[in-house]
Amino acid sequence: TVYTCILLISWVGAHMIVASGNNAALGLTTGNLTSMLAYCMNILMNLMMLSMVFVMITMSMASARRIAEVLNEKPDITNPEDPDFDVPDGSIEFKNVTFRYNSKSEKPILENINVKIKSGETIGIIGGTGSAKSSLVNLISRLYDIEEQAVKDGEEPIESYVSIGGKDVRSYDLETVRQEVSVVLQSNVLFTGSILDNLRWGNPEATDEECIRVCKLACADEFIERMPDKYNTHIEQGGTNVSGGQKQRLCIARALLKNPKILILDDSTSAVDTVTDAKIRKAFREEIPDTTKIIIAQRISSVQDADRIIVMDDGKINEIGTHDYLKDNNEIYREVYLQQTNDNGDFDKNGGEM
């Protein structure tokens, strides 16, 4: 429309200017034509802006509908009518647990998981990529709920649950469960602020002495003390001014500051050297013996001192035992052990095939 108007005005105006040379009464000059073009362009530009307003309104309405969908979405995981706020201890039990992320999936992610973990016990979990190690521990903090077992006519229902402290995790208040279960992931998040500010995300009421204590447990004090401002050192958004191993140790310290009954380390020492990793595990054994510790790792050295080690394979528990027992009796564990001790290989060597 804009270019059509420009062409029409230019064409008609040019004819009128030429005609005015023979008939001065018409009186159209080049200046008049230029002014007419400028006025016309102003009008058309404003009309274009008005049309853009309608476009933006339409887009805004579509965006508002999508935002409303999120805000109005009812979560699948909710508190029970009369939630329990007291977690007695850090004991854990999986009984006949099957889980699918999508209820329509034919194959479950976890299938028929049965295991009991005593309070204060250290459990290692090892398995190839996609063996559902993280999915298993996500059920403890109730990030997902297990599926109910289908029962045929005439059959008795199959009891299926995940329990903490002898009580079904679904009977607890959600905030209580997630306060008592600390999870440290491989991909850690730090925020803008001092080291103390980042630590207190775990416990806003923590004193400086408590923060220093957990940093010693996580072996984070070693590098913090070398920094110019020590515990008041500024951390950039995302922790870009600290290394991956330092970031992991700070996040472990932050999780410990909650004084949890269960501590889950999901491959959260992968960027830490083996000597420091051993120091962290030694500190856990000596300083927090009553806390149940679950360590997911790719390195055998990270789990070999655990009370028991769970070997996961394709969503199932392949075997449970100590390091010495599994090394001698479990083919999957022995192969990984030999690769890492003889070839310095990783668990996922050769694409995770075992």
C-alpha cells in the first residue's frame, strides 16, 4: 500500500507539474509534490503502527493464554489431606516399585525395585548411562510418584511404595520431605553474592561457624581460605569465577547445611580429584554417621568404601553387595572395575556398553 501510494502520487504529480507549465492555474510545483509525499508517508506510517498494535494484541492474547495454562495447571504431586511433618530417621525402603515417566509408555523406567536401606548407611549406586540411577533417587524426594500396580480380578493387590523412616513418602508434607532429603546434582547452580550467601540458601538461619563447619566437611575450606576475601568472596552468576570442582564442593556444603536425614550425591564429585573425593567420603563417615548417604557415581573409587553398592542395569537392580563381593561375583561391576583400574577407563567407555 505504501509503495503503491508513492508511485501513484509521483505519477499523477509529475503529470500535474508538466501540465502546470502550460496552465499556471493548476499551480502544482515540485515543492508541493514533495510536501504531499511527506504528508502521505506520515499518514501511512501511523496506519502501519496502528495495524502492528492489532498484531501485538493478538500475540499478547495468545501468550497470556499459555501463561494462564501454566498458572492454572494442577500438579500431580500434592500433599495428602492430613500430612505427616515428622521424619523419624533416614531409613529408606523400595517395595515392588515400578515407574514410568509417561503412563502410556510400554516399557517402565524402573521395574520391580525392592531394596531396604538402614538409617546412617552409605549406599553406592553405579550403572551405565540410561540405567535409571537418577530416576531411582528422584522417587525418594518425591519429585515423581510411583505408579500403582494393576490388579486383575480375583487377585490380591500388590503393595507398592517408597518409604522414609518407615512411612510411605506420599504420607509426608512435601516441604518436609524435601527439607530432610538433600540432593546435590552434577550440574550445580550458584547465585550472585558472597560464598556465605550461597551457602545460606541451604539454611537461611545458619551461623558463620556452621557454614565453616560444612565447608570443612565438603573440603571447600581448602580453596576458600586461599581467596582474598575468604568466605565473603563474591561469586558471579552461575559460579563462573570458580572451577567445576570448587562449585561442586560448595553445593555439597550447602546441602549439608540443611542437616538432612538423607544426603544424595548424584555424580556430584565428578569434577573433584580422587584424593579430595576420598577426603569428603572420610569426613562423611566420621562427622555425619547418622545421615543416610546415597552416592551415584561413575568412578568405582567413589563408591568402593560404601556399606553396600547397588548395580543398576536397564532400570532393574542387577545385584547388591559390598565392593569385594561384587568385584568377585558380578560381571558388570567386575568389568567396570577392571577397565578403570587397568585402563583408567570410564564407566561409559565404548558408549556405555558393558
